Amino acid sequence: MICYARSGGTVLNRCLGGLPNTVVMSEVNPLGGGSGKGPVALRTIKQQAKAWYGINLKSDGFENSAVELNNICKEQQKRLIIRDWPFVNFNPLPNNNQNPPNKLLALETLTEKCELKPFAFVRNAIDVWISRNVSLEEFSGPYLRYVKEILKYEIPILKYEDFCKNPDKTIKSICDYAGLEYSDSYKNYTSFQNVNGDVQVSEHSRGIKQKEIKPLPRRRISRKKIKEVECNADMIQANELLGYSTSYHDTPLEKTWIEKIIRL
């Protein structure tokens, strides 16, 4: 499961973790992982396998740990799901010595090491950028390079927006593609806690607050920012490549405080 930061990966991660006989590693990557709740960050496969599933791996490092855990899962007739953390592959960070490789390292590392069923989970670039709360200059170039890289592999691409409109269809399509056992137990996704992502900022996450999977209205931004995003060549290209509209106003917007008062 390949998913960029702020693209809805946490809720899908929790849904897949709620399916029968799945073992999910969350936001892991050869260069480092994401973070979740708690005083100790579980950023590696070895750490997550032990803390979340009671599996003691002998191997260290991303590749060896992934292969060993996959073999254990096969012996136990379970399916291993690895949620990649590609953010570290495309953005200057201490993990990559401020020099991102601009490659899908997890996919490259595991190809030919075990049977893979890779897919990408994407979101409209405008909403990803707004949710990231960084400058366009910092966001747009790395994100476009990421989009071009996932397209290069010609893997299935699922959209966060489609998932929010019809989660059952998306979960079933993933199960059919990846050989997972479908169950509506995924609907209890809020109870699945073995996950990294925006769970650590749940008080600020609109998706977690609403306690159900449904489309989120677009956050409102200033007219100046709207003009900037609609003129940014990298953002335009990224959305066009993924089949999204490049217009800010093509998606329903959050209610203004006046509209909310009137509605009450």
C-alpha cells in the first residue's frame, strides 16, 4: 500500500487491519517510518511486529524483516500488508541526509524478494497540500515526482475520494486484487489501534472526528492561495496525471461560520 502523507492512508490502514487474518505494518520504509500515539515511536517492522502482534523477528533492517515476517504470515495462513511511507523518499529529511532518492524504495527493495500486490492510494493534490500546511514551493515539486514515480510502475491506483463515497466497493476491490478475505468487520475501523499516521493528532483530524467514512468538504483558503495553487504548474500536472480537476472550486467547500449559524 503506497500512500503519501495526508492522503487518507491512516483510515484505509485501519480498515485493512480490521479484516480477518491480516497483519499490517504501518508507515514503514527502508529510510525510516512514520509515527503514532504513545511515548515510543514504532517506526520499524521489527518493532511493530513485536508490539502489535507478539511476533519476535530475528532479522533487522527493512528488507530482511519484511521477508521474514511474510514467511511467518504464510505459515500462519495470514496476509501481510505493508503500508509504505514514501514521504521520506521524496522530501529532504534527516533520514535521507536532506537528499531524497525520489524512488519508491520499499517497492524496489521487495520486488523479486517475495510475491507483491502493490497499489497506490491517492488524493487530490490540492487537498493534500492544504492538509500539509506548508508552502507550495516545499510541497509541489516532491509531490509531482512522487506521482510520476507511482505511474511509472503501472500499478492499480485507488482514489481516497472514491473510497469515501463508497468504502465497501474500494475494500472489496482491494481484497479481490490482493487475495484478502473480505468482511464487513472493516467497518469497525475506529477500534483498530495498531497504526501510525494522523492518529497522533486525532483532536485535529476531521476524518477521525467524524467517526465514519464519508466525503470531507474542502478546507477554505484565501483568494491569494487559491490563485497560487491554480497557477502552480507542478500541482496542475500532478492532478492531471491522476485524473483530478485542477480547479479549487470544483469540490464542495466547508461551510462558513455564517452558513453554520444559519443552518442551526
